[in-house]
Amino acid sequence: MGSKQFLSDNAAAVHPRLWEAMRAADEPDAPYDGDAISQELDARFTELFGRECAALWVATGTAANCLALSTMVQPHGGVVCHEEAHIEVDEGGAPGFYLHGAKLLLAGGEGAKITPDGIAAVIDPIRDDVHQVQPHAISLTQASEYGRCYRPEELAAIGALAKERGLALHVDGARFGNAVAFLGCSPAEAVGPAEALSFGFVKNGGMSAEAIVFFDPDLADVARYRRKRAGHLQSKGRYLAAQIVAMLENDLWLDNARAANAAAAEIASSCGGRLMHPVEANELFVRCTAEEREALRAQGFGFYDWGSDAARFVTAWNSDPEAASALAKAIAAL
């Protein structure tokens, strides 16, 4: 049996094709983003989404989210997001840093998903005057922090509200591949009418490259300057571009996501009423006592505690099917 670790997809191995791609890129070329591979990205994403795209690589999801939002939000403005969104809970104040003090305006919502009604409940009470922070953008996570996916019709409804209120729309796609794999729709349908997408690759078999995909090329022109100012314009950017192109080639990103989702579904099949949320991607939140968690760890399974009475299990592109099956049986036997 392979690894029994289900701590995080961030801890998974790098897919071999990416090592091959980086080795192939190990020839002299123009620095920064002037190399041939980086110059391919706009066309690659335009083909994938079926609409004009401008794409920039960065090294982290935090930078991808914050640089994208920095093109949409003025320092005196705000971003509506879920109260458990990654930008609120897990990015160490980076949005305030990159956005020069702009505020996050927090909405509720089941499964860490926001809705038009939830967004309206946050922004409707804000007076249109200089004494209050004005909303400038909406950010949602696909799949959400609890592994829930927005359906195309949900995205369309949020997009309609954004258009009506004059707000930009950003999608944090750290696990975008898992969402597309679950929904069975096109990438364009899974991102909806967003102006920008943080397209995650590191959690899905990548090493050190994420993409900011702008569906408004004018925003990309702004982001290029802000990426440099933020210290994310790497001099040997071709190695980041090579990872992204390798992931897009022959839909490796989607194959990897399907494998991770399948392992999660295998485990979920034995969890029954223990599941705190429906499993729609590669994360499982499972009710279990401290004693039960200790029993699972005694069998070699690795995972994170989730509060005092639950555990989080995350599968990855290379999760061992036998290990997933063993974990499913172990949970069923608790």
C-alpha cells in the first residue's frame, strides 16, 4: 500500500511530466516573461476558455488572488467574500497588504458558498458616501473552502448581481480543476462571467506555478506592473510557464483532478452521516471524536483535526487507491 497521508494536496508529489517540461526549458531564453513558453500562455488559456484571455504566472495562490484583486479594488474599497474564504482566513492579511488597506466585506453562506442574497445583505446597508467603505468586487472560491462547487447557474446569478451593482468578479480557483471534474462542464462554465481567475496548479500536481487568468486584458496590463512591484516577476519565469503549459497539455490538470476526486469519493462512500458537507471535490470533513482520530492515526493515516470533533482529509492526484480504500474501511469500522 502507498502513502496513507491525507493531510493536504499541497504535500503531494510533483507530476513527472512537469519535471520533464522544466528540464526541456533548461536552455537559455529571454528573462522574466519574455521567453517563448511564457508568450504561449495567452493563447493556451484563450483556447481553453473559448474567450480572449491574458495570463500571468506567479509562484503562490496568495499572490494570484491578491494581485488579481488589486487590479479591481481601490484602497478605499472593499471585496465581498465568504466569511471563511481563503483570503479572509488563511492569507495572513495579504489582501490588505496588496490592496493597500482595502477591506474584506464578509458574507455568510452554507458550505462556504456565497449567494446573491448573501452578497446583497452585506452591501445593501452600506451608505453611498465617503464615510463608509464601498464594495468594488466580489470574490468566490471554486471549489469552496469546504469542497463545494458552484453550479453554472449559481455563477450566472452572482455575475448578474455584480453587473447590476457595478462590481468586478474574481474566482479563487485553487482547486478549480477539482470543480470542473466534478461538475462535468466546460472550464468556461465553471468560471462563469468572472473578470479574473486564480487558476490553481500547485495543489493539482504542480510545483511552484499558479496562473492569473484575466478575461479583461486591460486588467492584465495593470497586473504586470503590480506583479513586478510585489516581487513576483521571476527572472527565470520560463520554468513557471513550463509547468503551466505541461499541466494544460492533453488536459493533464483535469486528469489529475479526476483522480483526486475519485479517491475522495471512495472514502466518502463509507462515511455516511459523519460527513459534515457533501463531497464535491477532493476534501472531506468528517465528524469523529478525539479517540476515533487517535485510532485512525494509530493505523498510520495522516490528516488534520478540524476543531474538537472532526477531521479533514484531502486527497491528491497521486493518492493511492488502496490507501483510500483502507481509510474508507477504517472510518466505517469506527
